[in-house]
Amino acid sequence: MVRLVQAFVLLVMVATLSGCGYNTIQEKDEAANAAWSEVLNNYKRRADLVPNLVATVKGYASHEQQVLTQVTEARSRVGSINVNANDPASLAQFQQAQGELQSAISRLLVVSENYPQLKADQNFLQLQAQLEGTENRITVARQRFIRAVQDYNTTIRRFPVNLTAMMFGHKTRPNFTVENEAQIQEAPNVDFGAPAQPQQQTPQTPQTPQPPQQPAPSNG
């Protein structure tokens, strides 16, 4: 008899939780977690390409030490961050570090335009193609994560699901910021099929010769 009562209570609880959106919350939360894992995997893929990229560029442009150091240091900062996607401050720090790495890589690619032999190097071309594909995957993964988090946050705010979320401690999740999205969209594109553009010198305006001064007439 006791077991029957326990089973009945369990069924009532399951039905109640299902009707209040408990299962939906779990599904949305898992979807956001999966999307975040995809983001991390693609960011790691990009970071793994950096050492070979730096080594290849250094072989042709070793005196470009400043930009090479910037890329290496930016990658190191990315690797030192233990990001928590549920912590707004941690996620913001992670975004900033990834944005700095992307900017440093972009500057390195721009510098490489000045070295035709580097642009013709097969290893460099392969790395550039892999990097381009990775950047595209990062963009797609970020968009999926943004949608998944928005879907989750909207769900747990909606009545009566919000009551269930409150009961089980589910809170809204931080998302990627609009400022960071704009930074990614504005990253410079580098066309490795185009020849390097020489630096243009600003033409100097010729100076108009001044007429010689006439001697003052003497009073005599």
C-alpha cells in the first residue's frame, strides 16, 4: 500500500513538473551548454593554428617582431583564462581576450601582404585556408550560442515556467555582447590573391618662389 502511495505521489510530481516546464528548462539548458561547447572547440582550433602561423611568418619576416609578439602574447592570454559561461564577468573577460587574439592575427595577415615569397609558401597558404574556415565556424558557433541562450532566457521568464525555474534555482544566462559581435564583424578581410600594395607617399606641394625684394629708393 505504501509503495502504491509513493508511486502515485511520484506520478503527480512528474505530471506537475512537466506541466510547469521543468523538462523544457532542462532541454533549453542542455542546448545552450552544447552550443557553448561548440564555441570553445572552434576557439581552441584557432588557437592551435597560431604557433605554426607565427613560425611560418617568422621564416620570411623575422624582423616583424612586434606583431609576432602581439599574436603570441594574445594567444597566451586566451589560454590562461578559465572561463565560466554562467558568470557575466568571466564571459566578458573571455570575449575581450578572444577579440584581442583575432585582432592580432588580422594585423599579422596584413603585414604578410608585404612579403610575396611568404604569400607563395604552401604551408602558409594551407594555414591561411584553415584559419579562414575556422573563423567562419566560430561565427556560426557564436550565432548558435546566442540563439540558444536567448531561447533559454526567454523560456525561464515565461509564466508559469518562471515559477519552476525559481523553485529549482535556474537563472538567466549571460550572453555575448553586441559590442563584441560588432568587433568580430568589422575584422579586416585579407585577399591573398592580390599583390601587395606599395605605400603611397603624400606628394609635396611645390613652393612658389618669392620675388626678390626691391631696394628702397634713396632720397637724394
